[in-house]
Amino acid sequence: MGTPQTLLPFSREADASRDPPWLESIRRRAESDWRRLRRSAERSVELSADATLILGDAVEWLDAAPEASVHAVVTDPPYGVIEYQEKNQAKLRSGRGGVWRIPPSFDGAKRNPLPRFTVLSSEEVNLLRTFFKAVAERLLRVLVPGGHVFIASNPLLSSMTFCAFQEAGLEKRGEVIRIVQTLRGGDRPKGAEAEFPEVSVMARSSWEPWGIFRKPCEGTVAENLRVWGAGGLRRISAREPFKDVIACSPTRGREKALAPHPSLKPQRFLRQIVRAALPLGIGVVYDPFAGSASTLAAAEALGYRSLGTERDHEYYEMAQKAFPRLAALSVR
């Protein structure tokens, strides 16, 4: 992740006398965008001076959001949508499962629930593809030219999700591979474990794909950077570029206690992704599926401005409590 010095964001209080003329124009535009975005919802809460959480559906909010006002998107969306339907959330919260698999305790450790993507029907997969294309089309409108999208996926559904984003008009710019040992996969046939002791139903998952997409630039990347402050990724330092393989262990107990969301990503990982998303450290990072506001907390820790939408009332309330605590966490 680099040294603490290389992780510091571009300061809005930096010596302006050294800045090229176009940089002040970008700052003024970003300031105007931020004011417009904060007024864009009927119900929202200001988590800090630089972070706003909106209670509402992402697609509905995106339909009404100002055009070319968001500079980057970092999100871990609902897969495969049905696990965040009201009936399945109720089952998750009551511990009865539904589409959620509630693993048994192992060696005294309580394992997190996992959505069972293998139970999705072909109709549900098609609905999922339609959903992601609809989200991507709307993100394309609200992103500034050159704005990047980082979207989490999983090995079972990433090809479908990423294809939907490309069909919407976003350029695929690669993938970040998070090396992480999870408890997904590797299980023997259910109900026949003793009969097939050397058989796994599927490979044990050891990685997580994050798609990287970009709204097409206006002209060259350099020209786009001078006008919109977007088009590239922020380097770790002048000598070290942002890399597409990041090793990061699962979210640990300390963070899960602060934000008990079933899909919580660790701050150590999110801060690296969020930091890279704004090449000049200027602009607004948006999370359509904010959950516990962990993306917004990562942006806050970096000195970035952020906006999120969340339609689940319980997660909306959770996020308001979790945000300051996650943002204050010290990570390596």
C-alpha cells in the first residue's frame, strides 16, 4: 500500500502558486458538482463535511442526478440482487438462510453468511444482467469524461457483469484481483461427504475480481485530465504505479463489530481502490450500494469527497453509526 507519505491525498489547502492554471478550474467545477450532488435527494444525511448518504434506490437517484457530476465510482453491488430482497434479508437477519447460506461454527469461530450464487436460475441471471446494464447506462451519464468505475464481483458472475458494463458503453480497463482466502467453495457433496471424501463440488475461492471501467475520454488522457481531472489512475507514488493485484485478508472482527454488514470489505483494501480512483485527488467518489458506508469511510480517511445511496433502512441507520468509526481506523 506504500508508505504513509505516499498515501496522503492532494490537499485542498496546498500552495496554489505552484498549480497550473487548469487545476483551479477543475477545483471550481468539482466544488460546484459537490454542492449540486448534496442537494439531489429528498432524504439524506451529512455524515461529515465531505460525505453524504442518501436513503433511496440507486437507479432512481441516478435518473435524476446531475449529468457529468461524479468523478469516480467504487462499489460492491448486490449479487445476485435477490439476496437483498426484503424476504431474503428478513431470513438472513433471523438466521434462517433462504438464499443465504448460514455456515456452522467451526472450532469455536462463527462464520459469516454467504449468498449462494449457484442457486440462481437462468431467469434470475438474465434479470441480473439487465439490472447491471441499467446501472451502467446511468453511471455513464453521471460520470465525468474519463471517470472510472471499480466494481466488485465474484468468479461465478464476473464475466456476465463486466459484459453488461461494456455493452452500456463503458470501456473495460482491466481488473483488480484481490488475493483473499475465503470460506466459499471447496465443500464435499452435501449429504454425501463420507461417500466422496476426495471430491469438492467447486474450487475453494482464493481471489476476488474487481472490474475497472472508464467513461470514454474527450481527446487524449492528458487533455481530459486538464479539463475534467479524470482519465487515469492515481499512482502509489511518482516511482510506483497502482497495481492490479492486491493481497488483503478477509474483514476481521474489529471492523465487523463496527459495521455488521454481510458484505463488508476491509478498509485496508478499500482505501487503496478509492485512492486510485481520483487521479488528481479531486472530485466526488460515488457508491451506488453504500451498505455500511465503508466506501465513504475510506474516502473520508483519504480526504476525498464521497456520496452514497442505500435503500435498506437498517443499513442506512447502521452506516450513520459505522462511518466515523471506520474512517478513524488506523490501517497498514
